[in-house]
Amino acid sequence: MLKKIDVTVVIPCYNDGAFIQEAIDSVNTQTLKTLEIIIIDDASTDKNTINILKNIIQENIQVIFLEKNSGPAIARNKGIEIAKGKYILPLDADDKIAPTYLEKAKYILDTHPNMGIVYCEANFFGNKQGKWELPPYNFPNILIGNMIFATALYRKSDWETLGGYNEKMLSGNEDYDFWLSLLELKKEVYQIPETLFYYRIKDTSRTITLQNNENNEILSYVQIFHNHQKLYSEHIEVFFKELKRKEKTIIEKDKLIIDKYKEVQQKDIQIQTLGDELFYARSVIDLRDVQVSFLSRLADSLRLKNRLKLRIKKLIPAKILEKVGYSKDPVLCMSQYPHELNKIEEIQKYAYAEPLLSNKVQQEINIFDMSPLISIIMPVYNVSPKWLNLAIKSIENQWYTKWELCIADDKSTNQETLEYLKSLNHPNIKVIYLKENLNISGASNAALSIATGEYIALLDNDDEITPDALYEMVKIINKEEAEFIYSDEDFISTDGDCSNPHFKPDFSPDLLLTHNYITHFTCFSKKLLDKIGNFNPKFDGSQDFDLFLRLTENTTKISHIPKVLYHWRMLETSTSANSEAKPEAIERGRVVLEETLKRRKLSGTVEHANLHHYFRVKYTISDTPLVSIIIPFKDKPELLDMSINSILEKSTYQNYEIIGISNNSEESETFKKMAALENKDTRVSFYEYNVDFNYADINNHAVASYAKGEHILLLNNDIEVISESWIEAMLEHSQRANIGCVGAKLYYPNDTLQHAGIIMGLGGSAGHSHKMFPRDNPGYFNRLNAIQNLSAVTAACLMVKRRIWEEVDGMDAVRFKVAYNDVDFCLRVREKGYLNLYTPYAEMYHHESISRGYETTPDKIARFQTEKDALSTRHKDILQNGDPYYNPNLTHDEENFGLKKT
């Protein structure tokens, strides 16, 4: 029987006979035994090395001898070609790895399907001792300089997809180039927070030779930029940030910049040997250390900036560019207009394909049980006949033909508009001309006055609907007896190009209180409209927002069609292109929400959020209920001290108790810290619960035995408070009768996102929304900064009413001892009819995995799989049907809200 091989360790060797045995021994002592070693001798000239390699006789080692010295990229590729392992670990012949490295790294790849690179911390040994300090992995900062060691574990299948290491790269940067290629495949990166790799420092070490050869390093970065131009141009903002930070250095080295650039120009002939296209990439990327000034200025002044500017100009009207001063700061422009940023990110990925009417669909239309007349309401004012004609043609092209178009001209002064309206001659089109200008609400109400349909749909006079729009609406009316329906949408340019699709969640009432995410295409029952009243003229500019809030208050029959049925025209006068196009609508949107609170008899205030047309409804906290903060832990006194002190020192809400549950702590420092914290504040209490680690059981025990609060707040011992009002931000929602679990916004210590809610189905089970996004990134349509309903949130920071905790019998300590207990808990709360919620206003650092670490032993891996299977069984409906708060057009392979690959 062939031995199973999980990992192949590939060791290129050139004259390293004195050290090769240490490298081999470090591999052979791995706790993971399903491995092989492939050594590639890169035409060594040292006889001792050759003799050692020829005399290696070991079952799991294969040695390949190359005829000429070709460098590490070719040597690695030769070894990987014959590798039998699912995973590859490159290792230099003079380096070493710790015994648990492969087992721990393999576990991460096994359990995280989209994880592409797993590496660890490292120490120097040899001529230099100590820690190898590199900044923690951060995207897109890795574009400035490599921060991932070459000795990292990755999948052979990914190597095959990329065609191996780039053999044209100058030696020393082939691994950097390879990592960037994996990032272009949208692969994730994980650093094991332990020192498991040892890099030998000797006179010929590549870290030394590269530092001593500035020209080679510069040319290597020219190659890097050339190979990954799209990646760099999409994330150009990282260089402008770095440029600003290094501004003083750049000014001082202006002369060096000019001289260096001329020197590179003069070496055209030499550079040709690297490839005919290489010199084209003279807009060199910012080099780390000494080269930062030189290459930052080049990136700023040459092709990168100009190319980015041309791309954005195609997407943003010239007046907006002029208004925000794009020519001075293109990145600022992008950050102020999230729609435009999304367009840039998606422009290469999204393409709207117009559907074709099939015989099957036509037969379905013919036998609908309900075939309601749909009245499409269209107010018109001075619109160009070009756009009005396209809008009307999109209605005339509908597969479902039982419609009427009700147009109200709001006393247009544009004769071309009036002449076009008078030329219309279609039996299903009605036009009335108002004697005075009533603005959009008044004109819409006038159009409603001539509507005779059982359902009402809304269409702006310069937009378009897709041919299947009304068919899809009527289909859902037949299927679900829906009374309020909305669809996904995209943006359409004046040239007719569609981009930036908004794939929305199913109905999320708290997201709607943050932002009118519903917008278009909407269709609703005329009976429901008659019940709540027409458009309110006092909210002109936000009249749809007000109407949707009132409609959805009065029906539970709300349906979402996860399909683009509406094209929103990007004109300078539209908020689709400019969020400030209708400034009066921004404040009126806030007033709409104030009126909504009064109507619903809710106490609170409404504030403008981070972007125009986004708001924060801030509920008044009733009384000052006691909050019981439950913190399980095992040792790690430094974490306990950090976490509890951050609560005591930063929290503005004061009526809480902290219940620390020690689970098998052993260190004397831990117990000293417990005593000190109890002495520091009477609200802090510690108890011991020394059973086998079972996260669910520990929390159940703490709540049942010690918690006195009306609200329970589960908190990990590696959480550090950022926002002072974090308890209020969670409590204001936890106190609401219809809200179940409330989750927070958590960051890794490197200011990338760890948690902003849990999405069911990601990676086959559950994943985190926008994981690893930079802290200041708005996320998909600003979702990272919006209060919203989600299916689940992490128990690393979760608040819930005690009565709900008891109603669902707490966490399931039998099926979910360690993993997925929070997901299961949230889903069971949701099954009771409560809404779970994420708030971005409770911000914390989550030093994840420090206290307990990852599960790398066979028993732990088996337990994890058992709990994962239990989740799939217990909650198969949501996993099969899809998370209602995540659109099926978005990917389940990654945690980035990217488009599903087709």
C-alpha cells in the first residue's frame, strides 16, 4: 500500500553540505509523519555537499541533481513537479523548522478552504541571534514590501494554477512574487503566532546579499510591479499613505530620486535581458527602507497615478472630480464616494447579461393564478427625451404585458420633454400634465391618482428595468402572496454599460433604519398603499425612504428577489453618481427616521453616520439595567489584566458586573492577578470551574450560578475595549423587545477586521463578514458601518437578554463544546422569532487565538469536525436555503462579499 503523503518539504541546496543534515533532522522530527522530503541539488560545486547528498538513503527522501546552477525558483519548481503532497513547504538547506510547524500549518489549511498561505514567526541563528522582526501580515501593505517568510505552507494545487514560481525573477524575490500571485487568486494569509521557523545568518545569506546589492533589489521590485500591475493599481491608496508618512525623507532626497531614475533609464540595454516588457514598468513601486523615497515619488509622478486617474474619470463625472480636488488626492476622492470605489473594484468582474424569454417562462406567465395589473408610477420633470425614451422602452419590452404606465409631468419647462410626452401613442400609457410644479412627491401622487392596478411599481424617468422585471414580481406574488417586493439593482452609465451591482439582503429592518438599501426595483400592493397613505411632500428627496418604512411596518409579506431587475442611471443630477446631488435629501432622510421613531412610539435620536444618506438610530436606554459580563479564561494573566482593565478604565456605562471563570488555570501569576483585580473594583469577581474545557458549559455555569444581570454579555479574555460607549451601543439594542443577540465590531491587533457578523454558508458552514478588511474600509455598500440584522454574531463579544438566554436553555454544551456554540445559540434565538443584530459602534480589539490557540491535535481536529457536522445537521435549512442576510449572488468561497464566480 502506498504511504499517504500530506506535505512535501522541498529543499533546494547549493553548497550547503555543512548544514543540510540539520534541515533534514528538523523535518524528520515533525509531529506530522505523513510527509516526504525532496532535495534539489542546484549544481553544487562543493564536493562535500555532493557526497553527502549522494549518500542519503532514507525512505521519505528523494534527491535530484541539476546539471547547471539555475537559482531557487527553478530548483523549487523541479522538486514540486514530482511532489506527492497536497501541501508544499519550501525550506532552505541551511534553515530549520520546529517539530510542530507542519501539523499546525496543515490544520489551518485543512479547516480553512480559502486559506492560501500559512507561515509563522521566526528567529535568527548562526552569525546573528534573536527574533526576525517583520510587521504582521497586512493587505494591502504587503505591496510595499514582503512580510511573509519563504518557508510557508501552501497548496500544490495553487502552485499548479499559477504555473509555479516565476523563473525569470531575480533570486531573492521569487517567493514575494509567488505570494502576490496567490493574493491575486483571492487567497487568505494566516500567521501562526509562534516561532516555528529558524533562519540561519551567514555571509552568503540572501538577506545579506540583497541588502548589499541595491541595483538588484530595485530591479527585483521593477519585476514585482510589472508582474502585478493590476493588483498595485487597484490598491494605489497604500502608496499615497506611505508617501505622506515619508514626505520629509522624500523632500530631502529629491536629487537622489532624479539621479536614480536617470541611471535606470541609461541601463535600458541591460534591463532587456530581464524581458522585453520589463522596462515598461519604470513607474517603480515604493521600495522599503532606503528606496521608499525614490520609488514612492516615481509611483506618484509616473504611470500609476495617471492610469488610475483615467480609470476613475470614466466612472465619476468631471464636476465631482473638480469639486473634491481629485487631481490633488485621488484616494480621498475614492474614499468619499463608496459607490465609485465599488465600481472600480467590480468593473472587471461584473457583466449584466440580458435574459431571453423562453417557452417555459411564457407558458408560466400564461397560467399564473394571479395576473394583476401593475401600475408603474413615473413623475417627469425636464428629463432629456433620450433617457425618457430608454426608460419607456424598457417597460414596453416587458415579458409580462399586463401593465400600465402612469406619467405625471411636473410642469416641465423643457419643450423637448413636453413634445416627446405628447408624441407617445400606446394604449397602456397615461400622461397627465400638472398646472403647477408639485415636486417629486406631488407628481408621484398625481400619477397614483390615475393608476388602476392592483400593484404599484416605481420607476424614475431616466432609469431602466430589465425585461423580466415585472415577470419576476408577479411570480413572487403568486408564490408568496407578497405585498411588498424589492429586487437587486446595478448602475448604468450614459453609454449603457452596467456596473457596481448591489446584491442586497432579504428584509433587514435595522439596515433599513440605517440606510434606504431597498431603493429599486419596488412593487407593492395598492391595498397596502391605501392603508398607509401616499407619498409625503414634506420628505421630498427622501420620499421613497419614508414610504418604504411605512409600508414595511404594515405587512409581514415582504419579499426580496435576489436578481438585478433595475438599472440606475449614473447622471450628474442623480445620487447614483454623486451622493451630494440632492443635499436637501440628506437631512430629510434623518427627519424621516425621527418621524418613524415617533410613529412607532420608540424613544431615541437620529444622527448622521459616516457617509451621506447613512444614519445611526440611537435608542434611549431605559433605566440602567445591570449587565453581567462573563469572561472564561485559562491562565494568560497578562490578557486578563488587559481585558478587564480596558473595561474598568474605558467604559462609560457603569452598572455592570464582571464574572471571571477560571477553567483549569495553573500559574501563580494568574491567581495573583485575580486577587489584584478583585481588590481594584468591587464589580469584579472570580470563580473556578475546573472541568474539561467546554466553552458552552462554562458560560452556562457562569450565568446559572453567578450572573445577576438583566442582560448577559459574553466576552473573551483576549478582548480589549476601544470605544468607551461600547456597552451602551450594545445595550440600546439588547433592551429592545424584538432583538435577540447583539454583536460588536472586532479588529485584529493589526487593525484589520476580525468580526462584523457571521454569514451562514461561507466555507461550507459559517464565516465572518469582511474578514481581514482594513479597519477604515467601508465594506460592501458601507455594510461595515451600518447597524443591521444578521443571522449570527460571535460570542467573543455578545449581549443578550437573560430571559432569552433562559428561553433557549443557554448554549448547547453537548453538541457544541468548543466550536460553533455561538452560531448555534444565535440561530436558535432567531428560530424563536427574535432578530439578531450587529452594531459597528461597539469596537474592540480581539487578540484571537492567543489564549487557547488553534486545534492541531488529532483529537481536537476530530472534535471540530464532529461539531461542524452537528451544525450542518441542526441547521441544515439555513445552510441549504442560504443566509437571508447574504445574497446568493455573492461568493461562499471567501469572506469578502465578492461576486460569486460563474
